[in-house]
Amino acid sequence: MPGALVLASRNPHKLREVRRLLAPFALDVEPLPDGVELPPEDGDTFADNALPKARAAAVALGRPAIADDSGIEAAALDGRPGVRSARYAGEGASDAENLDKLLREAPVGSPLRYVCALAYVEPEGTERVFVGDCRGRLVGRPRGKRGFGYDPAFVPDERPDDRRDGERTMAELEDDEKDAISHRGRAVRALARWLSER
């Protein structure tokens, strides 16, 4: 098992979530140091965006790095926003602006899929990509204060044992409930299992 991994991202939400997901495996994650430049996310797939970021961090720092690219796909929109999820409403758009655009364009109740491609790169050249997904549907009115991105309008198909109503959005789930079914949770656990078997 490697020592601490570097997360090639400047997103504090992702850092907190990945740290939490890897903690049970005794794997620590460190933030990307200032001065390490990441390539633009201009790939056609989530893996195309994740791998160059992990490569850049691994080469710059001389240690293993991970990077993810993730987003949401709406069946009614032919898979959009997809790799453009973070900038669906335009470059520099906020989470709220991106979510508002999705709610305007996709019908309530339509199928959604969260996807995460998590890349692991060692400076010596070892590379792996782990993919996780989570399927659900769109609700018409955002609910919940937890999570980020499109979570307030995403009701997962696979629900945790619900003590309340069974219709909670990802933004209404507790961290452990979300981690058990989320796209990022599945990808991170696949990485941890692979590292433990090496």
C-alpha cells in the first residue's frame, strides 16, 4: 500500500469526501500543493479528464496521485450534461446555476446516472482507472443541505434502509448512507481494494 495519496483537485468537497471514503482503508489523502498546474478538462469521457490530472500531479510531485472526473447524465438529454456537468450553465457557473439548467431542461421523474472515473497514477508509469455509478431520477424541487452539485435533485434508485420516507435526495442522506451507494464511493472502494491486493 502506498503512503498518502495526493488528490489532483482543487475542489474542497471532493477532498473531504475522498478522505472520508478512504479512511476505513487506512489510506490518507493530501490536497494538491499550490504551484502544481493541472491540465484543462477537455476530454470526451470522464476517464479522459481524470487521467491527465493524475499524471500531472504524479510527475510534478514524484509520488502516487489520484484524480477523478465525475458528473451526471440525463437520459432525456442524451447523456448531457455528462463531462460538462461542472460547467453546464457556462464556464464558472455555480452548482445552483448548473442545477437550475438541468431542472429546466429535463423532465421531472426522468432517469439520471451519476458517473465517477477515478484515475490512479504512479510516477513510474503504473496507471489504473476505476469507474463507479449511481442511478436515480430527477425531482422537481431541490431538497436537502448536504452533498453538493446535483445532489439536491437526485433521488437514488438504490436507497439505504430509510427510517423516514424512502424518497430522500442525495443531499438529504447522511454521509455514511450516501457513501454506500454513491458513484464516487464505489470508485474509491474499487481503488482501495486493488491497492490492498497489490
